[in-house]
Amino acid sequence: MDMLKKLYGPTGWAAILVALVVMLVMVPVMALLVPKTSAFHLSAYTVTLFGKYLCYGIVALAMGLAWGYGGILSLGHGLFFSLGGYMFGMYLMRMIGGLGQYGSNLPDFMVFLDWKTYPWWWWGTDHLAYVLLMVVLVPGVLAFVFGWFAFRSRIKGVYFSIITQALTYAAMLLFFRNETGFGGNNGFTDFKFIAGFPVAAASTRAGLFAITGLVLIVALLACRFIVLSKFGRVLTAIRDAETRVMFCGYNPLPYKLAVWVFSAVLCGIAGALYVPQVGIINPSEMSPANSIEIAIWAAVGGRGTLLGPIIGAGIVNAAKSWFTMSFPEYWLYLLGLIFVLVTLFLPQGVMGLLNRWKRT
Amino acid sequence: MMSISATANSEERSISGAHVLIPGELDLSHGVALYLDAINVSFDGFKAINNLSLTIDAGELRCIIGPNGAGKTTMMDVITGKTRPDSGTAFFGQTFDLTRMREAQIAHAGIGRKFQKPTVFEQHSVFDNLELALKADKSIWGSLFSRRNHEQTERIEELMELIRLQDFCHRPAGLLAHGQKQWLEIGMLLAQEPKLLLLDEPVAGMTDEETERTAELFISLAGKHSLVVVEHDMEFVNSIARKVTVLHEGSVLAEGSMSEVQNDARVIEVYLGR
Amino acid sequence: MRALRVIFYCCLLYALPAHALTQADLAPLVGDDFDAKLTLVDKLGESDDKAAKTVLQALSDGNLSASSSGQVVLSQGDTYVDAATGAPVTVNAADLQDVVVNNRMHRHLDSALAGLSLFDADAKIRLAAAQQLAGHADAEFLPVIVKAVKREQDPKIKKLLLQSQAMILLDSTDAAQRKEAAQILGGSDSPKVRASLAERIDKNAQGSAIETDPAVRQAIVKAIAKIDSSMAMAEYLARIFSGISLGSVLMLAALGLAITYGLMGVINMAHGEFLMIGAYATYAVQGVFRHFFPVQLDWYLPAALPVAFIVTFLVGVILERSVIRWLYGRPLESLLATWGLSLILIQAVRTIFGPQNVEVANPGWMSGGWEVIPNLILPYNRMVIIGFSLGVLLIVWLILTRTRLGLFVRGVTQNRKMADCLGVPTSRVDTLTFGFGAGIAGLGGVALSQIGNVGPELGQSYIVDSFMVVVLGGVGQLAGTVAGGFGLGIVNKFLEPWIGAVLAKIIVLIFIIAFIQKRPQGMFAMKGRTVDN
């Protein structure tokens, strides 16, 4: 009880409760029970779209924690997101069973490559529990190994960003290849079932949306707990004056590593929630551009806050959805401008703007 | 010369004289806090430290002076693990081989350092700065789940009073005046409860009154702690010094009381001759 | 001496038809009897008559026609001559019918012509003929080759002829001859020869090989090994060359990046787009030349250099003045803002030039290549680019070390505040240097347009690699950038054939991470206290 009080004040908890009710009760009801003719009905498309934003929100939160509090600007978060997505995608591919175009037990792309059996790294991917474990483990272990080497040699700041970008780029090239057994260019798509439920059904969509919302709230609370603990203060101290922290007797390595791995795992989970909702995962998700975009979500919302990045992800992606529908030619101009203007004029992001407005 | 019969890294416990050396525990029983012998450091051929040997006794207050580029800061870097020497031995007490330890381990073992440029956590409040420095479990699990207990709060308040920042408890450290930052950093050092304090130009940017108080503080600390003070302010050195070491071109030029050093022909040449 | 030799040759060739060529000899060419035509071609090929060679050449070029009366004539533009005697004739062009040549005849024609050339007095013509024969000598040319070998004095030509002979003898019924042939072929360095040697010892589906004699088989195996080692040498050199070529491009791409990061602490993610703009400037200049000076089209490239430099310089200056100057010393923010700029630049180019790749052609003087040793051809365009990047490097070095701007740049890089106090106009230096770095990238873009596709995403594909060069080489260090660029280029090209381009990239990345473990500041870092904090 004491801890809950520490995390958020009464208004904060009330807001969280409202968010939970909206996401877990109202949206499913509006999508499934309200008749299609009603103005309050939510189409499966809308539910999926907002589900996608929630996934991006989790990623942005992870970025906000690592960058805003830890000073680690990772350009590898797109990779962890995709890895989580691919892990879960493997399960979804297994669940297609013999319903593929070639009627084989293997995914279509493997039939196409004339493969006779699943390669070893597909082992166990037909078990949901195993896959869920992998969704956490694969991004986590990769982040751990990579981070351990990088932080150990005191690679920081922009160097770290560049190296993680190179890592993401290399992984993208790897996943583009057919031999790696992840469907090459086309990736995974045409999913049919998830845990026995048809993927495209409105009820499944609503369920996935609710789960994503729940995960986002839990992740937010976990991040809030971290940030408010002494751990969080050491983290920001490392961001601001790493040498001083060391001479205070803290070893920065485990701190950075822990926050970076946690952040990567959050991305992996977000990716796993994203794939069944969007219905496709391919290597272009790993392109360096995507990872940088994640950073701008956090920047738009406001660095050094937790809610900000989530809001930022919503704003940027809503703008993206609208622009790419109405003026596809101009979206990149706008996105480019957002990058420039936010860094020049809005270093605190939307949250900073709100705070200033609240004070006056 | 003291005999080194065990290093901090070795598991064995060997007998040296009458008592047992325990790796991982500070041992000042021979009365030596810091022992540097034949240390060499070079950067791209430039010898920053040249065959430097220095011994600081337990409880001693030592001042180190020397012209710019004499190797004072590099020596501190070696002691705190920031720079690895090319050769030579560096021991803290009898058990800690400083050349094999990382910065955080050295700090944990009981060496605190104040930088030339005051470095505090600017985004954190004065209280938080001190709390982070406080001697405690500094592992990630410790800091994730530990709660501050009553004694710790009291200790922080005590320190704030000592450094006269009790009125600025919640002010972000970045907003403090230069001299106040110096004091805060000293306070953080004390919060660590180190056995050896390295202080690089501690009174730069302080008013005369503040300087005086710093001198009092240092003198009161000596005995319980060992202090190494690097300073350019000769008046300040004069007011606290019992023993002074003069560094020049990376090695010890002279050592002795302030008046001895001041009358040393070589020291005069270094300071005034060129 | 010369006269004696000619007589000597004539004696050797006594077996060939000695009389002058007549229309009667050429009669088989008229009509559709290809067997007769072939016999004639082969016969002419063994003659030493100059006219025979003319006829064969004309036949090969399709310049031979026959009149309805059966006279074979040779067209020389608008006029005609008698194919046998070379005397001018008047014929009605409408009355003429082309002498038909089929594929089989073409093969015989080539070899016959080659055979004739083997006896030419000019060593160059003999060499060319020998090289042509080496590719595809048929058994029927064995006698010609044997004769030519005996007569040939030039060792290089003789070696080629001997190898052609050995290729034919490889099918001899005499095992000793086959063995000797295999031994001779071991001195070859052609992949074709290697393939046909391997063909003879490889087992077919039934498990039997063409060559069954164990001694000959052994000789063939030895010969293959010998060829392999000389081919490996060529391949090794070729890889070094392509590594250097890739490295020079990487270096060009990274030079400006290293300078601006060292100077201003700004990470410029839009740097790749300067490359792209340089390449598009080249495309535009090419278009102007095509339209206005089509005759001088080959020289559009030198004209593109100043244009590309100036355009990218200006874009660089505008970006520096408007955005980048506000981000000094904030590398993370500058990374994001310049990424935004790169998006805008890419989309702008898409709007102006369209999203597809545009075509930039190599000028004539850059196509082709130089054959250093057999199997090692260095393309001229790559060589020009290597030379060009070294030239740019030299200019950059001179500017940084010999000019006032260079002095200012080095001063500001080391201590901005101090330079400011000394009256260095730091803000102008920043603008100029950023523009300069952009201009270098523009020149790099001109080079890139000559070896790869030019499209809006051109810069994106180089940005990761150029950052790796900077990380590896150390920031703000010219020597580091050079070593990093060439090092990465060569390592990449050596890894590629073993493990493929993608894995090579990953290995290189792992290598860089491992390298940074040892030297976090790169290969050529400034050391000492100034680096920290």
C-alpha cells in the first residue's frame, strides 16, 4: 500500500483506473456488443489501429526510460521490437498448419525454398509458452551480450547510438536473406490462429487490444517504480556525471546494462503484441529509420518523463496515419520537420509545454 | 620499506610479521595508508609521471604542490583507477593493489576523490546528492529495493549542517554557487566515509571565509582520515600543511615541512627560475 | 636476313596451294553446298596467299557477294572488286546476292583467319591470332599450329601456341602425348584450360572419367594445382584492388563526416544525402551536356566536379546556418535533427527527380580496363576513382595543414573557447568547414555516380559504413579516416567471397566492437587529459 502511494498520487491512480476501464471494458464492449449501425461501434480496423499505437507506446516508454533517464540513446530498439515480433511470428506461422497455399505443414516460404523440415531454431515454436519465453529471452540476451561489451569499454553517447544502428542494420541484412529461415523479404504473414482463436476475428482483435493496454499500464508502473527508486536516481546521476558516480563507489556497468536490457525486453514484448494485430512482420521493420523514429516519439512527448514518450508515440503515429492517407507525398517532409523543430525548439517535448502552460 | 606478502587478488592468507592480512579488508596496521613506488605513466611518448614514489601515512594530512603539468592530477588518476600506470606498484593499505582495481572498487575500498572542477549531480537535489554518496549497498538490487532508514536520514542532515547547505536541502545542485558546489562535493566525499581523501584544488572559487572553514575542517579530519590535498593557494597550504611534497615533471622534487620546502634551492628554481 | 627467312618460310609452306587465287577456286562459295564451302574455307586457311586472307576476312565480315553469272565480288563501300584478283569490276548491285555463311562456317572462318595470322610478319598480329586460337582450337588446326610452333621465335606467342597444341593433344590416343600435354598446360593461367582439364578427370554419373590412364590423371591433377596457384595470385590481387576501391569510396564518404564531428561535435546523419546530391548534380550536368554539347559528352564528368562541389557546399552552408549551428556540442540532438534534414532532402530529390533511379553513364574514356596479368583486369572507372579520392585527400590535407582556414579548424577542434578568445571567427570557421565537408561529400557523390545506381536512397546505404569508418579511425583524425576507410574496404572484400556480403558486414561490425574494447577512442585518438569529461 505504501509503495502504491509512492508511485502515483490519487489523481494519477484515478487516471490509470480510467485508462484501464476504457481499454479493458469499454473498447471490447464497443467493438463486440454495440451493433454495427450504432455511432458508438468500433470497427475491427479502428481497434487494430489503436492497438498498434499502444504497442508503439510501449516501445516509446522503453526508449524514454533508457534515453531520458539513462542517457542511452539506442538506435537498436527497432531491432528488439522486430525480434520479439519475429519470435511470436514463428508461433503464428506454426499455427497456420496445413492451411497454407501449398497445403504443406511447413510455411509457404520454406516449401518455396524446397526445405523438407524445420531448421533447428524453429524448435519448440509451436508451443505458446516456449515462444512467450523466447519473446523475452531473445531480445534480452542479445541486449545483454551487446550491452555488456559496449558498456564495459565505456562506449557511450553518440558512439553507442552509432554502434547500435550498425547492429540493427546488420540484423536487417541478415533477415532479408532467405537462408536465415525467416521468410526473407516477405517475412511472415497470412496468420490464421492464435492460441486457437482466429486471428482476424473481431473478438480476438479486441482481446489483443485489451492485453496490449494492460501490458502498457503494467510497464508504465514498473518504469515508474524504477525511476523513483534509488536505482533511478543513480541512473540519472550516471547520465549526468558518470565519473563522479564511479568515485562514489557505484559500478555504472550493471546499472546501464540492467536498464538497457529491461528496455530491450519491453520492446520485444511490444513487438510480439504488434505482429498478431498488424498481421505481418518483415525485415523492413528493422531498418535504421524505424529505430530513429522511436527516438523522435520520445523526444516529441518529452524526455525525462514516462508519460511523455507514450503520448509522443500517439501524436506522431496518428499524424503519420492521417498524412500517409491524405497527403502521402508530404509525410516525409513533415516527419523531417518534426525532427528538426522538436530538437531545436521543444527540448522538453509536449510534456514540457504542458508544464509551462500549467505554471502560467 | 614495507614488505608486500599478499595482493588484494590472491585468495591465500599469508603471515607477515605478527598479524594476518585479509584480502578485501583495509589494513593500516603498518601505519601506511598509500604506497606508490616507481610509477610511470606516458601519453604518446610524453611522460606525465616519471618514476614517482610516495608514501602517505595513516591519518596524515599531506599537501602536494607543483607547477602546471607536474603530474598532480595524473597521480590522482592513477590512485583512483582512472588511469592505469605503465609500470610501478600502488597499494592502499597493505591489501589493495590499486593497479588491478576498477574505479568503483577503489571508491568502495575507501578512497574518495574530489575533482578539480566541482562535479556534483546537477539535476539532483542536495539531499539526493548526499544520499547517493552515502556508504550503503551500491549494487543494483540494493538500490532498487532498499529504503532509506532513519539513521541514514540523520547522517545526511548532519552532513548538510556541516557543509552549511541545510537551507538548500531540495535545491538542484546545478543551481548552487561555485563555492557551495565545492562544499557539497566535500560533503559527498565525507558521506562515503573514506579512509583516504584525495582533494584536487578544494578551495578554488571559495571566499576567504569559506577557505578558512575548509582549512579547519581538514585539520579536524586528519587523524581519523588520511588526506592528500593538491592546491595552488600557498596561503591555504601554509595554514594546514604539516608535510608538503613538491612534484615536478612527474616525480618528487622535494618533501618536508613548508619552510624546508620553501628554502629548497631546486624548488625555488622550478618556481622562480624560469 | 629477312629475305632468307621469308624463303625459309616459303619452303616450309610448300604443301599449300602455290598458285594465285582464281574465280574458279571460289566457285563453291556460290550456292548452298555448305560442305563444299567449308572445304574451301579450310583450304584457304592453309594458303599463304594474301588474297586468300582478304577473301576469308570479307566472308567473315559479310562483304562477299556473288553475281548471277557466278562471279564472286567484294564490296568496298559503293564499289566492287574481283574477290580473287582484286581488280575493280562493275556489276549491277541489284543483280548481286550475298554469300551465305552459317554458324559452323563462322567457327571455321575464325580459326582459319587466326591460322593465317599465325604466319604474319607482325608479331602483334601473331600474338592476337595465338590468343584467339588458345580459346577454341579444334583438332583440324593441329598441323597449322605445329608448323607455327616450329617457326615461332617470340617466347610468349610460342607458349600460347604450345598450350593450344597441348589442348588438342589432350584428346590424343597416345597416353604419353596426353601426359606431356597436361604438363604443358600446367603453365597456363586460364580458367578455361583449368575447366577442360578438370572435365577429363571428373567422374560422370556412371562413375567413370574421360581420362583413365593413372599417369596422365596424375599429370592433370598436378597441372590443375599449378593453374590454381597462379589463378589464386590473380584473385588475391584483384581482391586487394576492389578492397582499395571500396575503401577509397568509404574514405571519401567519411572524410567530411570526421572533420565536422571533430570540429563541432555534431553528428551529421544527413551527410549521406550530400553524397546523393553530388551524384544528382552529376546527373544534371550530364543532362545539360547531352542537350547542348552532345559532341563533348565524354567530358561532362570534369565539368560535374565543380558543380557538385558548389551545390553541396551551398546546401551545407544553408543547413549549418539554419539548423546545425544551434546544436553544437549536443551530438545526440544533432543526430536526430540531421536525420530529419536527411528525410527532407531525400523527399525533395524524389519530388524533383522522381523516386526512380536515374541513369548516369560512364564516359567512353572510363569504360574498359587494364589487364595487368591474365585473369586480372582492373576497370578504368575504379582506377580513376581511386586516383580521384587520393587527389581529394591530398587537397583536404593541404587545406588543413597549409592554409589559414586549416589552422583555424585545427585550433577550434582542439579548444573552441581558447580559439574564440584569440579572435578566431569560430562561427565563420564552422560554417565554412561544414560547407567544405559537404562539398567533399559532393565530390564523393560524383565518384559514386560512376560505379553504382543513383537514386534518392543512395546516401542511406553509405551512412552506416561511413560512421563505422569514423568510429574505427578516431574522430577528427585525417590519418584515422584514411586507415579506417581502406582497412574496412579491404577486410570487407576479403571476407565476402568466403562468407557472403551480409555475414562479412556482421563480422566487420563484431570486429569493430572488439576493437573499441581495446581502443575506445579509435585508431588515431588524441590522448591525455583533454579527452575526458
